Amino acid sequence: MSDAEDCLTASPLALGCMGMSEFYSDRDADNCAATIRAAVDSGIKLFDTADMYGPFTNEELLGQCLAPYRRHVMIATKFGYVRAANGTRIGLNGRPEYVKQCCDASLLRLRTDVIDLYYLHRVDLNVPIEDTVGAMSELVENGKVRYLGLSEVAPHTIRRAQAVAPIAALQTEYSLLAREPERDLFPLLAELGITFVAYAPLARGLLTGRYATLESLPQNDYRRGTPRFQGDNFYYNVSLLESLRQVAARHGATLAQVAISWVRQQLTNGVVLVGTTRTAHLMENLAAGPLVMSKEEITDLSAAFPVGAARGDRYADMSRVNR
């Protein structure tokens, strides 16, 4: 196992902090800070953010909360998805000069002198991936970044990137309702020795059973704009949960714990990235760690949620993923 793999898999679960600054309505600054501290106390080693979350304020939150623990945790952040300070979405930027500019800004917000894992958030099709990753590799050479990562990147692009510099991690959505990575990403990552970081293992809440109707979501929740949470798609997707409930009942577990455990048991070299703003939900998610399902249960769940089972795209604009 490489040093990068060893660091990334130091704990089976990592904390995604996106929702602490934006997108979801159910957040409170004090609760979020307490959740981050509880994650550290519970043994979480990897914390995930991005400069576009907030924008910018999520990195500041992590920088403040993790400063006392910095030597004992890893921070992952991302660049390339450009937003103005007022939140306006500008586009994608993978130009070499922008890579360096973003890194320096993130270092300041995170209150650190090195970023443990630096991701390209989305591929800029106007810039060759070789140029972007080449600039990222210079950050490693200059001691500003330890490891490099890519997010939502297609296999052919991963190969091109890996030819320029070692890629330590690939982050992509993966859950019972998003199993597409199994087809072409998993074999490639195993071949190249790249750690898979699975985000949204609960399908943004669809797999928790907490949302029975569309009205369960606040009006300002960003999920209302995603296809899987709209109209008939939503009701079909939540109708798939019966098999999950059966397994949960046998183990005395929640649906969320079973869904996370299923993801964890699929990964031979991977990290499950769970996102929450509340300590109680964090503790619930962490309890999925020791939950081990039988081969029969894994098979049954996989059959109940085949590849492509969900209705509706993951994002309203799928053109920016898997490029």
C-alpha cells in the first residue's frame, strides 16, 4: 500500500462539510462546529471541502475548527468550479495560473501551510488535463500540496492525468442509487492504485427514509432543483427502499447505516464520505462502521438496486461530470 493509500484509508469514513455552509437549509454555525469537533474526537481523519462551498466560507470554517488538531487530521479541498463572492456561478477554470492562485487562497482560508489532498473539482474542457495536472504537480513539488485528486472524471481523462503526475484519489458519487462507477471506474482505479472516495452514499437523503413527500424538503433546499427529487422521479426513488428497511430491521439499524455499510463493503481501497451538519447524524453514520452484512444481504440489496435503478439524473446539468 502506498503512503497516499495508507493516509486516505486511515479511517473508514470521512466527513464531507459542504452542507455546513450552503445548499441545505438545516444548518447552524455552532452545531456545525460541534459536529466537526465530534468527528475529530470520534477518530475521523479526513475532512472534505471546496473553495466553491459557501463560496469560500466552508474552507474558513474548517480552518478555524481544525486548527487545534491540524497535525492529526487530513484536509481535502477542491478548485476549478468558479464562483464570485456573492455566489454567482461563473464556470470552470483549469488554467495553470488559476490552479496556483486558488491553492494560495485556500491555504490562507484553511489556516495551514499544506493541503493534504487537492482535487480538481470538475474538468475544464477548454484546458488540456495535462496542463491542469501539470500545474497541480508543481504545487506538490513546492510543498504546498501533499497528494493530488480528481472529482467526477471519466476513465480516459484519469489515464491522461496519471501520465503527468500520480493521482492519489478519485472522488465520485456512489451509492445504492448511483452504482455506475462499478462498470468502468473500479477496474481502472484498481489497476492504477488510486483510492476511490465515495461521496453522497445516502443519495442526498433519498436512502435515509426521512423524506416521504416532496413537502418534506424546505423551499430553499437545493435538492428541489435536482431531477431525482422532482415529481414522479422522487416518489419512484423512495419506493425502492423496502429491501433496505428489511435489512435494517434484522440488524436493528437505521436505513442510513445499512446504505453506508453497503458502500463500505463494496470498496477494497476506498473511503466513504458522509456529509452532515448535526452531531447526532454523525454518530448515526459512524455506527455503520462495525455493521457487517452477510453476502446474501449484500446480494439482495444489489439486486434490489441494480445499476441505473434511480429515475432522474444526479444533477440538473450532467454535462459537467464524467468528462
